[in-house]
Amino acid sequence: MKRHSIFLAAAAHLCGVAVVTAQLQVTRDVLLEPFVDSVQTTGFLQAHGVTFEINRGFGSTDGEVAWDTKAGGVIEFYRWDDATLSLLFCNEMIGNAKNDIGFNPRQVRWEEALVLSKKVGDFTLQLGGIHQCKHDVDNSDPLDSDDPDITAIAKRVVILSGPYASVLSPTFQLLDQLSVSAYARADWYPASSEYRFPANSQGRSLADAAGNISAGGRISYLVGTVGQGYILGWGAWSVPGGSFAESFSFRGEAGIGLKGKIGTLHPYIAIEHFADDLTRYFPQRSTVIQAGFRFNSSMLR
């Protein structure tokens, strides 16, 4: 009965709700887990980790989310017996395939966060401050061209910054090889802004985003000593939300984790729905099917 209730709770997280602004968060698909290695030494600059991801997307609105790459990492400033202070940072590039090489960058996103993680029983509590921003690339180019055209200039800059709190569950073993974990997070954005050119009032402005409530989870099945099949998901809802279509985003992913000496490689397929993909100078909804891979080293899952 206990295992059954744990499974239902995890499934609720997998289908859980959270924010459109979660998709400005570059690290929306990875988790900082500083206590995954229980034998880490206490002290200054004791650990670090990196993450890299690339995927090819299909079916997005006007093909604007055809490529998505992310690269970042974590530096642990100090570790106590049951707490750590870390810097988490990541950069994301989203592009279409509308040029002669089929790889056309259109926007970049940056994220940096200072995070205090504290072990409380089997759970991990995190308090942090995050800065997130999105900027355009080659915004003097028409959408389907590499040739600049000053009459086609359009841009949209979004900045969201503020504190957040999250809780990470331990990994529950449902069976010998089957495990499940979940998380929940709340962000508050006292500093939020959005600039559009040409100026327009279409849809919802993220300058009105006051916060973010997000939740997700993962089910994993161990295969041998180095392989692991998994399903993960998250949901997102902005606060205040506006209409349902303007504020709800989600991701579902299925893949394989291949663990090596320096980290884990995750080939995957996924579906991600953007309530606002931020590819235009006005809001645009998009749903994309992705095939890609993600590499994570220590402290990042």
C-alpha cells in the first residue's frame, strides 16, 4: 500500500502543473542534486559539474524551434556536512533551419543562480536567487534569409529575476530496479521586464509575470550496471496566469541513461509545449517533437 501511494504521488508530479516562465529557465530539464554523492569532502571548492544538450525539433509553429542547444555547469563554492552553496549557470540557443546550412540561430537565453541546498531528512531543500534573460540573434535578418534588411528589424528582450525555493524528494525504490523521484519549485520575480520592437500589445507580456510554480518527476528502470531507461515530465504555470493557453507549458521525455566514468549520456525523444516560444517579437505558442541527447556529469541529473 505504501509503495502504491508513493507511485501515485510521483505520477501526480509527472503530470503536475507549474509556468510559461519555466521555459525561459534554461535548466528546466535538469536538477541540481549536490548530495547524490554522500562521500563528498567538506570545504571550499570541493565539487563541480557540467551539462550539455542538443536536439532537433519537428512540428513547431513555422519551424521556429528546429534546433535547441544548452551548455552550462555548477560550481560548488562551499560544502558543509549537510549543506552546500553553489553557482548554477547555463546558456541556451534556439534556432530554425531556414538557411543554406539548415542551422539558423535566432535567440539566446542566459541563466545564473546562486543556490543554498540543505539536507532535511531524506529530502533536499533549496533556496536561491536566479537571473534569466532572452535576447535575439541576427534580428536584422528576415525570418527566412541570411541577408540583413534594416526594414525587417524586430526584437524582443525578456528579463526575469528573483528568489526561488524548491524541494527535491529522495529516490524511492518501488522495486529492485524501478525507482521514482519528484520535485516542486516556486519562483518570485520582483524584477521582470519585456521590450518589444516593433511595439505591440499582442498576447501576454512576461513583464506581468509575478512568479512561477513548477513540478515534475522521473521514473527510472535500471538495466544492468550502466544502463537506465527513464521517463520524465514537468508542468508549468505562470502567476498570475492569464488565459490557460497563454500560461501552461509542459514537457514529456523518454530516454536511456548510459553511465560512464565522467558522467551520464541521455539519448531521448521528447514533446515540449511552449505557451510562448519567444521566437517572435510577439507571443507565439508552439509544440515540438524533439530527438536529441543530454550529457550530465556529477551533481546534475
